[in-house]
Amino acid sequence: MFATIPNPIPARMKGLNRAEICDVNFVEFVKAWDGRSDAKPAAHEAILEGSALDAQGFRELFESQLVSRHLDLMARVLRVQNKVFYTIGSSGHEGNAMVARLTRHTDPAFLHYRSGGFMAERFRKLPGMDPVMDSALSFAASKDDPASGGRHKVWGSKPLWVLPQTSTIASHLPKALGTAVAIETGKRLGHQLPIPDDSIAICSFGDASSNHATAQTAFNAAAWTTYQKLPAPVLFVCEDNGIGISVKTPSGWIANRFQRMDGLDYFFADGLDLASGYGDVQKAVEHCRRTRRPTFLHLKTNRIMGHAGTDFEIEWRSVEELCAVEAADPLLRSAAIALESGLMSKDEVIDLYEATRRKCFAAAEEADRRPKLDKLEDVIAPLAPYTPAAVKKEAERADYAQRRLEVFGSEAKLPENQAPRHLAIQINNALHDIFAKYPDTLLFGEDVAQKGGVYTVTKGLQKAFGPRRVFNTLLDETMILGMAQGFANVGMLPIPEIQYLAYFHNACDQIRGEAASLQFFSNNQYANPMVVRIAGLGYQRGFGGHFHNDNSITALRDIPGLVVGCPSRGDDAATMLRTLTALSKVDGRVSVFLEPIALYMTKDLYEPGDGQWLTTYPKPDEAMTLGEGRVYGEGNDDLVIFTYGNGVPMSLRAARAIEANHGWKTRVVDLRWLVPLNERYIVEQAKSAKRIIIVDEGRHSAGVGEGVITAIAEGGYGGRPFQRVVGVDTYTPLAGAAFLVIPGEEDIVAAAGRLA
């Protein structure tokens, strides 16, 4: 039975904030209790008649609820003293502690920010861990915070398999589903999982978040796996408090929506009542673990004290509504259960409540005294780890000769023993090599399996390595990248394909907000090693328009910690891929392999039939150093052209015309690595240049060329005469009009004319 809160607020409580009222309500409710109980249940007996929860379990869950509540109250008090930097609380959601109790600490958990009860309870799974101190360090943004090292207030723990999440709404659902799929895929491949084979993935979110497009794509993909009879043991926990910041969810919406969704097995549990809700949560967890099907747990919760400390609910909710919300406080119900069952007396409940308060405040004061991040190098240390010697050694490791022979068929058929080939074939050969080298590699995306991709770049991979390692996905870039994170979470090496660069924009947050940020926000305890293949850039003939000729490299350059490589020829593609996979294996990095579509099949450079853009395949012990460019015309200083991708063969052709027109000897520098730009290398190449042209097939604003110019200027060589040849700030039109908005050879020659 819930308390009855006086309405309107009594005069003695006026002037108090909502957190203080919530605090007072609990104490007064317990003191006013006048019920009686003749017996105290034994530890193993049901806490109340008919409940699936025993007395010992209830006592521990109640303690976890109190820890969560007092962390919230502490945060509201100490935020105004600048000792705490986060006030989005878990009050009203403490029932999620039941989910933690009924799952294992080896079940990967992807939690939303109202998960204080879950975390406090999961900490019980391993001895010697302190949820109060760990949380206090996170609230205080201390360097000693074991989750993020003071970079963000996150719920996370490496030993407890709670992967830190950012605050982007619903962005964690695709990777939670991806992790569930990866658990099952790993087992089928014989991959040694870092968690038990019957683990499930747990993913919590709010009722408002369930409407987000990213959530919907995860639900759809989960239902699709069920329809395909593919196991995907994910427990979606929708903590329904009926509101999203200030926007109310229509009554009954969650139940009506998800009870009827084929492919998601629906369960409801009352998260406001431990005694009655526990058995229903238990059914959902056991069902998910046993059936390996996507399971939707609709957990009734409440939201007390507003969205965050800055949300003054009294300004937009009536007093009557607020009183009703506070009357449904799950801690009041837990106190009533403790008293009604005879498990605890009123004094014992109050003593436990106040002891928990003292512990939380003491931990917060101690956390405030702990060191903070005060050096830039400490802040960014986990963002982009790089150990060059180890990466080089791994990239050049070639101890899989026998497996290569099996894959390619014989010594004579090894790609390095074949005639020179174009870019697409050499990428294909390199992928076969990588799959032979790393048995845990997976490649997936739209049309990549039997067809071998739109441009046949992945042709033959599925035949060589089987449908469990090379497979098609839904036409859903968000889930493709979510799946990649799931495979990375269980120690595999995913190579997802985004069919066109323009399609990446649909799912950019899965890299920007999730994959690339994990090392940073987990203090390098977790990583998402992957190589994302993206076909893109312009200059396709006969198949164009914006969505197949997108040159927006800016979308990639702005992602912290990301590595982007862009080869212009086949041998570079092979050695670059080896380095990118080594970066993933050694340093856990997320990278993008940007493939210029128009160069896939290019054979000739200057004249039809010259075959000068075909290359031999590099031996497996050859790799490219991160940041290493390629120079054509070494020692030529009259003009230096910086470029990449399609700009390389264009610039080489233009260089001939420039020499004929002006007599200048031209050096062409293929940057190859677009993120991060090797500024030192760029400056070194610019030192001896008499003139400089930057050929950037990206757009005028925020393209790679801006970074090149900045590097040269900051390196002290900005006084050199220079020109920039760059795309126009527009979408790419269809057919021949496309070539009006991207640079051409004649534009490079004209730029040289202006320098003359």
C-alpha cells in the first residue's frame, strides 16, 4: 500500500525542493506506520505470501534501492557546492535492481542513465566492490573514477560487464542487439567468448526513448532475427515512467505497441513493488536465456524529482500531480513491505536509511578530495591509443602461409604471383588475406555475400569462408554498425560495409557517438575494434547523383579518435588494410577504409591501354605505416600538388600538361591518410616547394584541403604561392552535370596558370 501524501503541500513543507520533500516523505511515512506483524520471515521464506522474492533477497534489493536514492539526494545537495557534476537521477526507477539481481555480472549490460538501483545490486555479484564510492567518484568527475577516469558521469564497470554509454537517446539499442547476435555467432564459429555461452545482453531505456528511430530500427531487426529463426538473446528493458523530460507518453502506449509486435516476446512487471514484480522479472529473464529470443520487459516505474536538477517540475506540473507521483514512490512501498512482513522494525528502516545517507555523503566528500583531470594529455590519453611498433609488427606478421595456400589454391595462384591488377581486385585479394590471417574476422553489409557487393569487391569471400563469416544484412546502416559493435564487444574483428558514403550519414552516430567514443568514455577499458569499408567519392560515369557520388568527407573528419584511410591504387589498398586491421587488433581502434568507386576498375593512367594504374600485389609481410604518404616525382620542387583518392591520377595527368605549358617539374603527394592528417609530413613536403596546389575532391567548406592549408601555414610555410582546387558546396547532380561541381584535370592546369 502506498502512502497518502497530504494535498496540497502542508505549510511546513513549503519552500522545500522536490528532493527534500521526497526525503521527508520517506521518513515521515515510516514513522507514521501503524501496522502490525506477528512473525519475521526466515531468510529463505517469501517476503510476502505468494511472492517469488525471499526475505534475504528483498533485504538486499531494498539496500540497493536506498543506495540509489541517496546518491540522487546527495547529488542534488552537493551540485550547488560544485562538488558534483551530474543530477539526472534514478529516483522512481530503483526497481531495476531486480533485473540486476536476476541476471549475471557476465551478461553485457547497456544501461540508460536511471540505472542506480541496477548498478548497486550488480555490485553484489563480485566481492570487494563498493557501488557507493565508485559512483561518488563518477559524480565528482575524479580521475580515480573506475568507469571513465573522470571524463563523464556514466554507469560502467569493466569487471561487471557494464559498458559505458553516452547520452544519445536510444543509440545503445542497436549495439545491444548486435552483442546478442554476436554471442550466438561466436559460438557457431567456435570463437572463444569472453563470457559464458548462455549469456544474454541487457538493454534498458525509457518509454519516451522507445519512439526514437534508432530504437525502432533495433526492435525491427530483433523481430527480423526471430522471423528468420536466428537466436538473439537480448533483454530489452523498457522502464516506463510515463514521461520524457516534460512530454507525457500516452497511457497504455507501450503495452499496446509492444504486446502486438511479432518477434518480440512481451512481459510486464511492476517495478514499483519488489514483492509482486520480482516473479515477473524472473520469468522474462529466464525466458530470454532459455529461448535465446529477443525479449521485451515492460517495467513499470515512476520518475521522482524531475528529469534533472535543473528541471523545476512545479513550473509545468500541478501540485496534485506531483503529490500523486510522490505517493507512488517505490521506496515507500519497499518500506511498507519491510514493515508489513515483520522483516524490519520502524527504527531499523530509519537507521538503514540514515546510515546509507551518511555513507553516500561521506563517499562524495572523499571523492571531492580526489584528483581531477587537469592536463590535456590525461584527458585525451584513451581517445586514440597507438603503439606504432606493435602495430607494424602485427601488420607485417605473415605466419599463416599454409592457410593462404588453402584459400588461394596453390603457390602459383597467390595474388603476389599474378599479373598487375586494378584496385577492386587487389582489395578483394587483401580481404581474402585478412580472413586467412584472422579466423575471427567477419564481413557483412548489403549485398556483400553471394553477389559480392555492388561492384563485386567482396566476390568469392562467402564461398571461401562460409556464410557465418560473410553475410548479408538488412538494408539498415544503423544496424550494420550496431552489429559491428556487438561483434567487437565479444572479441571478434568486424569489417562492416556501408554501400555508399551518402548512406553513412543515416547512421553516423553509431560511429561518432558510440563506437569511436567507447575507449574515451571507458578510459580505454573497452574498445570497438573494427574496419568500416565505405565506397564513395565522385567521378562515376553512368551511375551518379548525390547518393552514389557523395564527397562529404567532413562527416568522417569530425569524429574524434577515428582513423580514415583512402587508397588510390591496388597495392596501397592492400598494405593499408593490413595496417587498419592491425590497429584494431593491437590498439582497439575504429577506422574507415574509404574506397574511391571511380578507381575500382581503372587500369590506365595517361593513355587508353597503358595499364599504368594497375599494380602488383604486395607480399603479406608488407604494410603501410599510419600517416605515410606516397610521392610521385621525388625531388621536383617547381610545383607540389597535395591530393588523395581520385585526385592522384588526375594530378599526375595534369602535371604533364603543366610541364608542357610552364616547364615546371611537379611533385604529386598522395596523402593516403585523411584522418588524422599527418601534418608533419605535409610540412616536410611543403618546405622545398616553390608553388603549391591542393586538389581536394571534397567540398569547398570543411574539406581535407582546409586541413592541408592549415598545416602548411602553421608549419611556417604559408607564404608559398598556392591554389586550392576543390569541389563546390552543393549536392552532386546527375549525369554530366556532376562534373561541373567536382574538380577536373583542366581545373588543376588552370590553377597552375594562375600561379604563373
